Amino acid sequence: MPEPKHADARCPRCGGTFHCGAREASCDCAQARLDDAALAELQQAFEGCLCLACLRAIQAGLNRGMA
């Protein structure tokens, strides 16, 4: 049986598991629109990728003027 490209990852924000597609042709992260400042904050606060649900929640908070 072939080894999967990427095992499921664990989101450092919520603890949930998700499939990280960062090294694949299509990554769910591309669906979240975060500015450079928000991305820099996330990189400082968390190690590794966040799940799409958390990215969308952060994006929604930014759109409402909340971090």
C-alpha cells in the first residue's frame, strides 16, 4: 500500500485534525484571505498550519475589525 503524501495534521489553535495540503497542488489555506500583518501574527503565535475552520474564523474576526 502506498504511503500517503501527507498524514493528517493537528491544528495548533483548536486541536482538531485536518489534511494539510501545503505541499500539494491545491491547499485549502488559499481559500482564506489574510493580510500580511495577520499572517505574521499567526506565524508568531502558532507552529505549523491551522485548519481551514480556524483560518476562516480568524478571517471573519478581521473582517469585523477583531483579531
